[in-house]
Amino acid sequence: MSSDTYDVAIVGGGPGGYVAAIRAAQLGLNPVVIEKERVGGVCLNVGCIPTKALLKNAELVLTMRHGEDYGITCDNLKFDMSKAVERSRKAANTLVGGVEYLLKKNKVRLIGGHGRLTSASTVEVTSDDGDTQTIEAKSIVISTGSRSKVIPPVPVDGERIITSTEAMLLNEPPESMTIIGGGAIGVEFAYYYAAYGTRVTIIEMLPRLLPVEDAEISAILEKAFGRLEITLKMGARVEKAEAGSSGTTVTVSIDGESETIYSDITLLAIGRDPNTEELGLEEVGVETERGFVKVDEGYHTSVPGIYAIGDVIGPPLLAHVASAEGINLMERLAGHNPPPIDYDNIPGCTYCQPQVASVGLTEEAAKEQGEIKVFKMPYQASGKAVALGATEGMVKLIADAKYGEILGAHIIGTDATEMIAEICTARTLETTTTEVHKTIHAHPTLSELVMEAAAGIEGEAIHI
């Protein structure tokens, strides 16, 4: 048994924990990161990064399937999903190695093992071989992330009924797949597998895909998925799922009528649950609600000296939110006075094609707050989109009718997830649609669509 003392002990080395540790070191604090698996968390290892690598492969596969549109023809065209998986693992491993280097560069100690809080200032760390050590710290940060959510009617076995972790590791596309959940995770995997020829069926309990997005955006995505021959079962409640030797059956209820869907594999993609078990939270008095750690605006838990950030404190369960919270908390602990995070200005992104990105209010929500102006700029009006052969989609801006304040932005189309940052910056600076409109954007670029949408709010759009 050994004991070490630090300014900050961070339990969990994901995008919240490792970023917090590096920022702490930059501010002159002495941090330690405790991680039972690999640094980078779900995001780098089995989430954000490897799935985006897979989706790039899917995009290339579909481009090659329609190569004649670009004057490209091939004989005996073949697609090897195992190579896509191999490339995605390489991307993940490269970035994990990069994080390990950054921690070392910033003199952050990384301890491998399971951390369990034993008091408001101590963490017991148990390594894989059973050795234990006690870490003492002035402050403890819980940043243990989340895992795929499971429900009793859908017994996950990791082979026939799987989660997103197994879905990104299949070396061959199944002939058919049922995906339970039409949120971001579900639609990304639907796009990926459909590109490789899998017959995909999506089951969503709510009336439309991506139910948290603007309704018009969801409608455009549903049409795009229709062209990929993805079957959509909206407003469907899952009653049970069963796995057999040759496939799976999922029984759903739609408008009171029961229907059974057969497929080789079923993917459960209905969200995520926080990793708050076996951390000693109850013993030290840290309060939770529905599994999530309760915190105030400064990320304090119910126990002085113990803090929490990232997925463990609840929605939005996004890597970039966890990182921002980690930085904000470390600056507070170092005696700075950073402004609070604006949770109304956090972008949400979905990386299928067409991509979806949004920030702020939907049109429906904005109407409830007062008089608004809405303008929709279609991709087909963009010279760059036409040149790319990517004319599906639109930029939709929602603004306050009186002052031109940007209340929300919703983009669907190629590079939507890159374009949304301009709107987030504009909203941070309280920029009006007039100012976005009068900012000259390079031609030809897709970002011109944002400029033209802002011009449209002012009644001055040129290319539509």
C-alpha cells in the first residue's frame, strides 16, 4: 500500500478527464489521472473517432458505387469492411498515443486501475493484478463517462444483439440489420452498413428520425435514407427482441398492432447510461439522480471537495461538452473566474451523409418565445455544392424578428458539421444576421450558404 498527494485527482481519463488534467497542469496545479482502461475514453477508443473513420469509408464506398456520375468506372469493384475497421482502429490508437504523449509532456501522472472514492480527499486505486494504492488530493473530480444504454426487452449478447461497441468491429457486413433507436448513433450506423449493402431497418419510438432536431431537417434525412433503401419504422415501441442461431427477431407495436422484424443482427442504440457504479459515491455521500451525479453550476457535488464533469452529470452527453466542463472547472480550482458554459450554444452533430448539425432553438421552440424570422437556403443554390455533386440539404436560420439575434441554426448537407461553428461563434459574440450577411465569405464555398441564409433573413438573398 502506497500513498501520494496531489492538488487534483481525476477519476476517468476520457475527453473530460484528460483535458482537465492538462489544463490543470498549465495552471500550475499538480494533477493525477486514474483510468482503468485506456485514456481517451469512449470517444477516442470506441466512439467519436473510430466511427468517423468508418463513416468516411462508407462515404467513399457510396461514391465509388456512383462513380459513373464522375466519369469513373471500375471492373470487379470490391469493398473490404475489415480494412475499414482496421483503419478505424489505427486512427483510434494513434490518437490515444497522442493523448498519452500530451499527458507526459505536461507532467501529468497517469495511474492505471479502478478508482474508488474512500473519502472527500482520497481515492483507492486497484490495478488489474489486485495491487492497491491510495491517492490523496485537495480536490477529486469524477469524470467516468457513460456506456451504451440497455433495456430488459432487448437482451444484449454481444454477438447477435449488439451495442455500438460491437457494431464498429464487425469485419463483414451482415445481410440484414435491425437498429433500435433513430438518434445520432442509430442513423450513423444505418448509413455505414447500408453503404456496404446491408438491408437496414431503423426502429424509433418517436415519430421521426433524429427527434431532437428540427422537424424539417429530420424529413430531409428520412428522404435521403429512403434512397439508400433503409426501412424506417417510426412511432414503434419495442416489445421484445430475441436472438437465435441464425438471426434475431424484434417485435414492435405500431399504432396498437404488433409486427415482427427478422434480421441477422440487431443493434441497440437508444442512448447512454452514466458510469457511476462501484465508485464509492454512496459511501462518501455523493448524491445522484437517475444514476447521474448531481452538481451545481460550479460542478460541485453534494460533498465539498468532490466535483463531477462530463457524461456522469447528465445531458448533453457530448465529448466537447465534457472537455469544456473540465477546462472550466480547473480554471475555477486555480482561482480564476471563467464565465459559465453557455449550454444553449452547444452544437450537436450527426456524421452520416447528408450530415446534420444544429445549435440553439428549433423553429417550433423559437415560435413559443416570440416573433421570429426564418430563412432556408438550399444546397442546390450553392455553386460549390453543385461542383461537388452534393446538392442535397439546406441551411436554416432562425432569428429574432426585431433585433436579428440568431436564435437557432439547422444545417443538413455535406460538411454541415464543420459549418455550424460559424454560427456558434456568431452567437457567442451576439452577432446579428446583418453582420453575418455583411461578412464577405470566400467563393465558391459551402459557407456562403450561411451568409445567404443570413441575407435571406434580411430579405436580401441573391441566389434564390
